[in-house]
Amino acid sequence: MEMDLLHMWANMNNLVRGVVIVLTLQALFCIYVLVDRLILLLVSGARSRAFASEAGAKLERGEYEAALSIAKKHEKSHLAQFIAIGVETFLDRSAAGHSAHKSAEFTQRALERKGENLSESLNKGLSVLASTGSTAPFIGLLGTVLGILAAFKAIGQEASGGMGTIGPMISEALIVTGYGLLVAIPAVLVFNWLSGRVAKYEAGLANAGSELVDQLEAGVIAPPVSGETSLEEEGAADAVPSAA
């Protein structure tokens, strides 16, 4: 038996149509979140690579003011934001007379706070995918229940209960449950995949911040003079590419 979706829609009562509309909206929101997060990750990754290639040499030579200026030009890059907050905090604390170890502790805490903010931004919208994956099957089941109730009501009014009467009505009601599963299953798969991508991206940023803190703490950094300080070349080189 071929399914005529337009015919089914025309025969649905308003409550079942409302359920179908809710499921459709959930599916559209999930598509939006998927496209939005993919664009964010791809664009930010490209910006981070551009920042790393431009600022890497500056960091290796200890030209931190120049590196900070470059980071401000790439302010939409998560890596640039991370490096900027780390270097800026360390230089400010060093200029205030703190030791390298103490300045590195302040830097670590600043990076942790920045990481929390970035994590919230990166995970924006993923709750929509999780909610859709967990609720869409039940919403579809609700539509089926409502459809079956309408079918029995129609049978009672027509005083006819043969399979020829009830069969098409039940099958049309079950379509809504199938639609709910069709929305939920991709939402769960996309949520798991995107969560893994975001977690990997966050881990790269965290590693870059940790490497930067380690190298700043290990090096002897004097307060900036004429916009320049010293930093071990290996530390700057490792910190920048790792999150890109």
C-alpha cells in the first residue's frame, strides 16, 4: 500500500497535526544547530591557523606586545583569545612584581575561566539535539495515541469496525511514531558526533594553554621593557600550533 502523505495530512485531526508540526520544528532546529556548529568549528579552525602562522614567530622571539596586537586582529579565533589572555595576564603579573611561578598560577586561573566561557559558547545549541533525541519518540507516540483515539471515535460514530475501516486509520496513526523516530535517531547521532568534535577542539585549546603556562613558569620572564620580554622558543612554538 502506497503512502499518500498529503492524504494522511488531510485526514489527521488538529491535535495530531500539532504533533507533526512540533516534530518538524525540532528537526529544523537540529539542522540549524548542525550547520551553525560546523561553520563555527571550520571558520575558527581556519582563523586559528592564520593566527598561529602570523604570531608564531613573534612569540618565539619574545615579542609579546606584537603577538598581542596580532591576537586582537584575530579576536574571533579561539586560539588567539587563549594565547592573548595567557600572555597578557602573565606580563601584567610579572610587571606587578610577582615571581614567574606566581604569575603562572594567575595565568592558569585566567585560562581556566576563559576556557569555561569558550566551552559554553562552543556547546551552544547542543542541548537542542539532546532534547530532540530524547523527546521526539515520545512526542511521536503521543501523536499515534491521539490518532488511534480519533480512529476509534470515528468507528463508533459510523458503527462499523471492520478491518477495512480501522486498518487505514491505525496505519496513519502509526506513521507519527515513525516520524518521531526518524527525527530522534539522526539527532542522537549528530549530537554524539558534534560533542566529540567540540570536545576535541576544547582539548586542543586546553593543551595549548597548559603548554604556554608550563613554558612561562619555567622561563625567567622580566617585566616588559620597550614592549619586549623573553620566552623560551619551544614554549611559544608548541603552544600556538597545538590547538590549531
